[in-house]
Amino acid sequence: MTTLTTAPLAPLLDRLFDEAATSTRDIDAAFADLTETAQTQLMRSKTDYRDLYGRLKNVPLPVSRTTGTLLYMLARSFGARTIVEFGTSFGISTLHLAAALKDNGGGRLITTEFEPSKAARARDHLTAGGVIDLVEIREGDALQTLSVDLPDAIDLVLLDGAKALYSDILNLVESRLRPGAFIVADNADHSPDYLARVRSSANGYLSVPFADDVELSMRIH
């Protein structure tokens, strides 16, 4: 038995995933005034991401169930103690990561969220799931919130915020990644500069695509 597969966290995740599955119409409405090309440009913009996530402030934007399970398995497999997450949203991925820390015997998870209302929801969910004591939620722009007070050695990073900032966030945490640390980047196809970086072993990474929309990378030195 694990924290991930038992109450109170397991039924909470079932409910949150079910609610997220009904949010497609909300996403469509958020982008109703934009062409597909304009949507792609907004996704990849380093300057307009505030507009993008303002449009999506009431939408959960979770990782998939498969990716959530992957996060838990990775963190458990090598006894992760320090995790950094870019993009909390409603806290679904955060719950998976915090469950792994709890089952590893404890640790520290730093997560950052731009939208205060989402941070508040995530805090409620983490409290209901019994793992809030392992999580520090930093509200605001991650370029500022993740620029200070990071662990000396980071075991795992999840990138699931503004896709255009993936390389910038990696810049903030890279010097603290321990050899063998994992980076999971959701929807990484919207960040071609990030993919080029982690797919080059000359930059100190091994990297492979996972499922349809995730890049799994490991720091090798």
C-alpha cells in the first residue's frame, strides 16, 4: 500500500482527474478569440505568458494520469528528498510528488504558481490529501520565486508552467541538479529550445520522449 493508492489521496485524485476531464470546453472558450496560429505563438511567447495563464486561471491543466504515476515512480525509485515544480495549477502533479516524498520518509517540495486562486486551490487539495507539510507553495512569477532559497542538491524537477520559460527555469536550477537527477517536462514540444538543449549530451543530459507529450531527461554530470 502507498500514499498514492490509498485514502485520503487516492479518492481525491480520482475526483480531481474527473473534474479536469470536463474542462475541455473551458479551454476552448479561453482561446475562442484566437486563431490556431495565434494560440501557438502565445504558448511559445516569453513575454505574453501572463496573458496566456490569465485566460486559463480557472482551468486545472493537469498532467495525465500516466505522467502522474511516472512522477511518483521516479521519485520513489531513487528515494528523492528534494523536488522543484514549475507550475502548480490545482496541485494534481504536486500531490503525486508529495506522496512520493511521504513514502520516502520525508523531504521538501518547492512548487510555484503564478495565479493566486490556483495556489489557494492547490493548498486546499494538498491539505485534504494529507501532504501539505511536505510542500512549500511559492506564489508569483517563477523567474523570481525560483531564483532564491533552493536546496543545495535537487533530485527531481517537473516543468509544467509556461512552456517558453522551460530553458529559463532550467538555468535557475541547473547548478543544483545532482548527477542522476531527473527532469520531467510536460508539453515540451512547445519549447523547441529546451528540447534542443536537453537532447544534446554535450550539455550534460540524456533525454528521451515519454508518451505523447512529455520529455524525460537525466542530468549526467
